[in-house]
Amino acid sequence: MKPALVYGADEFFGLSFCEHLLEEGVNIDVKLEQTSDEKKLMYLEERLMWLGRNRNFRLIEKELEAPYEQVFIQCTGSVPEEALAAGNENKPVILFVYQDQFEEDLRASMEEKGVELIVLPELFGPWDIKAEDKQNRDGALFVNDAAAQAAACAVQKDFSALQFVKKTSYEKADEIIEEWSRQMSTFFDKK
């Protein structure tokens, strides 16, 4: 089976989505989002250390190696033409956009190119650099819930019924975040 491409994966939703695709047994090639933010880079390196241990995960640092079974693009600004080109012949191409970056013009332009746009709900989670801000969580969905639901749709190759639903309580999410912090504290204390 051809791998799926996750293009522009960030340290938060993008790599959580990758984790859930791997749990579903999907082979994935990942092209990372470029960032100069030191804290994001630190989170990214830590997550890649864990993901890189999975034989179904491959980090692409140079040219994309199309064809891909599916193409998932995480948009954090402009939509990369390289990623769209990798998906022109390979349907479906799915574009994930954070709610605060969504514009209606983007939807129209992506529909013209045959790209399905998924607007992510407000998210929070252990890899979010704003995870400590518990006051601004009202209505936000735990990132693992959103990533798992999107990955399940990816396996089915059908996003038409995707509705992000809260499955993890804030209390349980706090436990997961606390456990992550405990496990990673020595790594991050060194930085």
C-alpha cells in the first residue's frame, strides 16, 4: 500500500494526527512545518523522537516521493504548492486549517483545486504551547479527540460525516497533560 503524506505537520495537531494514523496502521511520510520558534522546535524534536521509532513513520526532508495514497496538508499560513502537486492525481487531498486561520476565500480557492477543507475546532492539549491557560478552554476540544476522529475518517477515506465531538473530559485531559509534563520534565528542564 502506498503511504499517506502529512505535509506541514506542526508539533500540536499535526503530529497528534500522525500518532493516530500510525495507531490505525497507516504508513505515513511527513514533511514538517518550518518554524524558528525555539519552544516549538523543542516540542517538535521531542515528538519526533517518539514518532521516529515507529517503522511506519518516515520524515521527508527533501523532495516528496509521490505517489501518495492520500495527502493531508496542515495549513498554518499559505498552502504549499508542492503539497498540492503531490495530491493532484491522488484523491483525496485534505487541508486542515486552524479556526483562527480560516477565511472563506480559502474554502473557495481550495474547492476549485479539488481539495477538501476541514476547519479544526478550538483545541488544547499536552503539546500546545498554551496548555497552561486553562481559563480559555471553554468549548475547546482535547487535541487527541480531534486527531483520533480525523484519523478514523482518513482510514475510511471519507470525511463527509466528520463532526468533532468531545470525548475526553477536561479533568481527564488535565491528567494526560500532567502525565506528559511529568515524563518530559527532565527533558524540558535541560533546555
